[in-house]
Amino acid sequence: MWERLEEIAKRYAEINDEMSRPEVSTDYERIQILAKERARLEDVVTLYHTYKETERQIEDSQSLLSDSADPELKALAKEELDSLEDQRESLTQDLKVALLPKDERDEKNTIVEIRAAAGGEESALFAAELFRMYSRYAERHRWQVEVLSTNETGIGGFKEIVFEIRGRGAYSRLKYESGPHRVQRVPATEASGRIHTSTATVAVLAEAEEVDVKVNDDDLRVDIFHAGGHGGQNVNKVATAVRITHLPTGLVVVCQDERSQLKNRTKAMAVLRARLLEMERSKQEEEITEERRSQVGTGDRSEKIRTYNFPQDRVTDHRIGLTAHNLPGILDGELDEIIDALITQRHAQLLVTG
């Protein structure tokens, strides 16, 4: 581990030296490549330098403790040494986590698909609340949100909504949100006050660039049609909605929210590439049907990764047994406590399994 850290620190210094050279500083493409590599190494190098400084301070405290004859000074040195050794242990653990294999998709933008599942209209309303939750979470991280496709219900819910979240590290945090989400509450339409249980499924896909997924135009069937639902006279009179079918896989993507046929096609292709990239990665691990089932499940009420219980003001993540009594805040985008706990558990698993 320490040899690897030395190699990383050495490479980081080499990158800084190269970027300072005049012939390199004017080469925009080379600078971009180097800057990207430096950014990837920076956190590890900063941690390592902090660790080395802590080691130096420990040596100083040990020397003072052994050389001094002053009882008060020795007591202070001992107290300082205990604190520094605790800090060293914590930094060692942080360095182990920092050296874990990185998911190459973590720094990518992400495409999120939310679909109403069990529960009818109440499920569709819950899907809309989940969309708002992730939108507010994105705002807190200064990420951008763009809706790619919607299928609305009559009273403000979504049968389906697909949207993109753009920002550094978006996928690295939101990937833990994939799966069935369950809500328990009394619907506004329930006269007897009985608690209903409904579900919506969330799928989180890493955005795929053209270099990640090659799509042959001959493999696509593109249908243009009139958009339905709300959209004004222009949407209804002009055929702008786009349906793209990827013939080899049967994947179908529909986008109709934009007034421009070109914009709808661009958005549809972004979703298609993301789905194809996820499918390709899934094939490396298992059959695509099993991967999809493990990510979003069937949407049945008994399946869930998280429960939002309104009567008890409780949100429970069933994967790690974490319960938070801050439901309004969580629905307003205060998700970091849950996501941080999921990341910590994942790191712990990787440290054990290698």
C-alpha cells in the first residue's frame, strides 16, 4: 500500500511539472488530459501528505516524551501523542478506502428513470414526489437537472419520468438510489383514513457518450408522431415527438416534451445510449433480465430498498437498517445522511473482500 502511495505521489508531482512547461501549457488537449489525471489523484495525494506530516509529528512527540525530564511537559507530550496516533489510524483507514478500485462511471452525469408501480394514482403521485426529492438534492449539490421524457397523469403524478442530472460525481452518489421505493400514508382521496402502501421504481444509469457506445444508424427505427397530453397548439399540430427503437435489443425510447423534433431525438438518443451501456455492463456480470430485476425489482409492495412512512415521520433504508425521523427534510432533498451511510457500508464490504 505504501509503495503504491509513493508511486501516486511521484506521478502527481510529475504531472505538475509537465503542466508548468511552456510547450505543454499552450497545448490545450494535453493540458485537459493532464488536468483530468491530476484531479483523479489529488485527494489521495493530499491524504498521503497529511499522513506523512502526522507521522513526523508523532516522531517529535515520542522524542520529547523520551528526552524530557519535566513531568508536565511529558504529560502534554503523551496527550499529544495519543491524539496523533488516533489521527494516524483514521488517516490509514481513509487511505485504504481512497485506494479501492474506482467505478469508472462515478464522475459521469446520470440519467434517472422513475416509474409508478403498485398503487395506481397514489403511486404516480409518489413518483412525482421522488422526482422533486432528487431535483432538490441536485440543487443542494449545484447539479443541473433536465427532464428528458414524461408520462403524466391527470392530477399531477407521473406514470414515468426520465431526467438527466449533470454535475461532478452525480452518478457516484445517486447510483445507490436504484430499486423499489415504498410509501405508506393516507392518500388524499381516501375518505376512511386508511393507510395505503404504494411503490415506485427508480433506475439510475450512467450517461453514455458516443465513444462509450457505438450505435449503428441501420440498427435504429425512428418514428415521428404527434405528441399527446399537455403542450399547447404547436405540439398538437406539428409532429415533433420521437420514438426510437433499437432493433437488435428491442429497446424503445420515446421523447415528446420538446417542441423541436431535433431536441426530442437528441434526448432520446442520450437515454438509449445510457440504457445500452448499462445493458453491456450487465452482460459481463449476469443475464440482463436478472440485472434489471436486481436493480428495480418488480415494483411489488413487498419489495423495497427504502420505506417512506408518513404517519410515523420515518424513512427506513432496508439495505443497511438505517432509520431517520426527518421525512419532510428527506423529501426536500436532505439525502446525504442516507447516501453517506450506504457508501460507508460499500467501502467496508470492499475492504473485507478486496
